[in-house]
Amino acid sequence: MRRIVHHELGQPSELLRVEEGPSEPLGPNEVRVRVSYAPIHPGDLLGVMGSPAFGTPPAIGPGGRVSSFEGAGIVSEVGERVVVARFSQIEG
């Protein structure tokens, strides 16, 4: 999996890096999305800087943190408890 990640808080232009890594195990209530497009939202950059604008600064795990609020893609895998529906089946 290719991802844009940071390992500490600070200036995005100095910290954001493209990295390759394994996908995390999928939980029973989760879906995996193969992201096709992901814009850089101003909130993403504030999170990298550790801004309190959205509450407590984000936690960064040992593998780093992917900062992204938005994206579009295709569901590529579903957990065992996920009910799958096609958009044509959803009424609203």
C-alpha cells in the first residue's frame, strides 16, 4: 500500500513523505477502499501541525499517521460482518 504519512508533528512541507507498507488487518466491521483520489484538505495540514483547531492533536502510532479527511475510491474488501449493498439498492 502506498500512503502519504508523517511520523511527528510540525510543518507539512518538511514531514509528509510517500511510503510503501503493508495494509493493516481488516476488522470484522470495516471496509477497505482502494483510493483513487484524495485531495489535501486544510484540516489535514492542521492535523500534521498538531493544531488544536479540531480538538486534541492527533496521536501518531509507530508506523506514522496518514492524515486524510476525504477521498474517493472503490471498495476492495469487506469485513465479515459488513452488509454489502449496491448503490442502486440504497433508497433515500
